[in-house]
Amino acid sequence: MKLSDIRSTRAQLRSGELTLPDLVSGYLSRIEKGNPDVNAFTQVHKEQALDRAGKIQAKITDGTAGSLAGMVMGIKEVLCQKGHPATCASKMLASYEAVYDATAVERLLAEDAIIIGRLNMDEFAMGSSNENSMYGPVRNPRDHSRVPGGSSGGSAAAVAAGMCHATLGSDTGGSIRQPASFCGVVGLKPSYGRVSRHGLVAYASSFDSIGPFTGTVYDASVILKAISGHDPMDATSSPEAVPDYPALLINPRPGITIGIPEEYFGEGLDPGIRQRVMDVAGRMKQKGARLVDIRLPNLKYAIAAYYVLATAEASSNLARFDGIRYGHRADIKAVRAQLKAEETAMAESGAEHSPDLDTPMIRLYKQSRTEGFGPEVKRRIMLGTYVLSAGYYDAYYGKAQRIRRLIKQDFEEAFSRVDVIISPTAPTTAFELGAKVNDPLQMYLNDIYTISANLAGICGISIPAGNHRSDGMPIGVQFMADAFKEPELLNAAQMAETVCADFTDDPPA
């Protein structure tokens, strides 16, 4: 299916061939028909979206509409949107309703985007398959027996299924780029600090980035421009000026230099994906790009370093959800009854009262977190708490921080020689639902090509590059550029998008 793009939509709206209320109604109809199978949307804002469509249609008519007028979007459940639940797909936040807009959402609305609903995700953005959700798993629109990727699986699936024009997701270790690859759409992770994190429920604060899913690179550039820029509400947001990304794409810089790192093409990579990435690089060379072999020697430590540092930050960030200050609270009467039963059982057995027996407050805290968090979130909290504990901090957390610096230095050295780096986005195409839920290590290895960008704080993008001959599922090609070098990243991605349009989507062999 050909996905929507903002330029053709805006042209139709200006000419009167299409009206915004009709466009929104069309998307609502697709959601109603397709969402029961795909499970991308957790909430649909029908009346709100239609009301806003009428108001923005008038602005389009009189020429005062913003840069995103005509763009109908969905928002990942991890981003706050005033007056709507922001559950993070977790029972822990099942009753939470946001009282303010995330800065990124606020900026979308200021540019006249229409938000049509909220999107499913892995709980607290922890996962690579979108199977860890209180709403149930999201299914890949191309094959409902397969995962859409994660954690922003709903965001990717909604665009791929044509249920909206574009979406926002979050990327902590590949959660935009990997599902974009699995679903065959464009997914952009900006540089750390390029987009404000205010209103994003934190997973790992030094890794998290907000970015768009779209059908084209140009549309990603339009959204990126709208949501980027300094925000006084986020001390980590950069004051660096925001370039006019769409204008730079219209007049791209020729002669881009592309680095090919041998570390991304080794063991574990599907041969068909390896060949497709090299085909893309070769076709870009024919259009004037220069290819350079590079080394990133410390990438072999990236997975280990990431899952130490990110889980440590998760342990800290999620400590606030204790049922006392924030989040789901267990039934205190049931907790007291449980403790009373334990005391009675001890007395009847003749055992002395144990000093280790919980107080009602401690048991309430434990029970609230036990009921509120799912298995994957618990796993990461426990791992993060362990690596931060006395006696292990230097051995794990401190060492991982030093490795993070070495990986960043590898990228700095590489970007002194090249403009962008090309790689696979994921080692395989989308796998079947349930295939890896009981093997966390194999699940984590899905992020092997994406987490390094988060460790280094640089920008990355995945673009679709046709389908794999073995299963007919989408292949993603990733580009990475240095921090705040989004113009170079988008330039390379658009060139690749052009050459990928020539690939024939062969049926499975």
C-alpha cells in the first residue's frame, strides 16, 4: 500500500479535491476496520479529531494553517496528552490521566497537526516486540502472525496499516528504528537533546529520544522541524538552532561520504539483509556517494553496556511508582488480611514472631509493584537495582559508563572521516509472535545494530528497502550521523529512499 505524504495531501486540500474532515473520517474508518486485528490504537479521539479538522480546514482555506496542517497523527502511550490516559501500557498507570501536554505534543498541535488517538507499546517502553502490554500484543500489518517490533510497535503498525498519516514514538535503544524496519516505514531517532523529553514518561533518561514514524523521509523532516528546539522544561534539550530540514532536503548536498563498518555485517546477520544493505550502498555510489570502510572496534561491548546502564536508570526512574506516591495501589484491606493470616499461621506452628515479617506499609509497597508491573519491567528493574548495589556499582555500572565513552569516541573518529554510516536496522525481518518471549537474550539481540546510537547520543533513521525474498517481510536500512547532523542524515536517507524505490518486491521464494 502506498503511504500518505504531506505534500500530496496538502495539494489536494488546497485544490479542494479533499477536505480535512473527509480525510479524518477516512482514517477513522480504517481504524475501525483494521485495528481489531492489528491492535495498534489503545484510544481513538473521534469527536475531538473531527472537531479540530473543521477548524484547521478553515485555516487552510484562508492561508493561515501551520506546517503540519493536513497531517493526521497518533501518539505513543508513553507521551502525555492533556485530558487523555497516559498508561505506558502498564497496569501501574492504568488510571492515570495526563494533566498537561508533552512539549513534543504541544508543538505538533501548534503547527495544526490532528491527533487521532493513542498507540500501543511495550510496557514502559521495555521490549523489542510489543508483546509486553496490558492491552495485548500489536500485530504486524503485513502478517498478523508476526510482531511489529518494539517498543513503539503500535506507532509503526498504525502508519504501515494506513490508519493515520504519521505517529510519534520514543527510542531508548532502537524502539523507533527497529519497528520501522519490521513494518516497512520510515522511523527517525533524533540526536539526544534535539527534541524535548518533557512529558515523556522516562525509561532511561540519558538514552530516551522522541521521534516520528512516517511514509517518507520528507515527512519525517517536516515533523522533526516542528518538534525540535530548546525547551526550558527540559534541562537536557539543546539550545542549538533548528535547521530548516525540509528545505535542505529539497536542495540536498551532493557527494555524501558513507561509512561501512565491518562490525555491523558479521555473524548473526541474515544474508539476504546483508546483501540488500550493500545493494543500497552500491546504488548510492552510482548516484555520486563515496563509500569508505570504517571500524567501530568497541561495538562488541554495546549490548552489555546498554543493558547495564539503561536498566540502572530504569530502576531509578520507576522507583517512584510504589502505590504510595504514584501508580497502582494494592488493596490495603487484603494486604492486612494477608499479614494477619501469616502471623496466625506462625503462632499456630509454634514459631516465634519473625522480625523479618513485613509491616503493612512495606507489604503494600511490595504488593502494589507486584501487581502493577509486568514480567519484563520487573526483570529490568531487578537487573538495574543489582548493578547499582553496593559492591557491584564499580564492577558493572562504572565499567559500562567507561565503555559508553569508548563507543562515543569510536563514532567521533568515524565521523571525522565520513558524513553518515550505513548498516542493517535489525538482524532479521519480523519474527513470529511468541517466538522469543521466553528467551530475553535473543530478544535483546534484536537491538544489536540500534543501541549504539543511543549510547553515543547521535541520530539515526531506518528506511524501508523492499521485502525479503524468504518471507516477503520488510527490510530496513539504517543510517546514522553525528550529533545534530540531522541534515546529513536526512540527505542520505532521501537518496537511499530514491534508490530503494527501484527494488522490486519479489514474492517469497
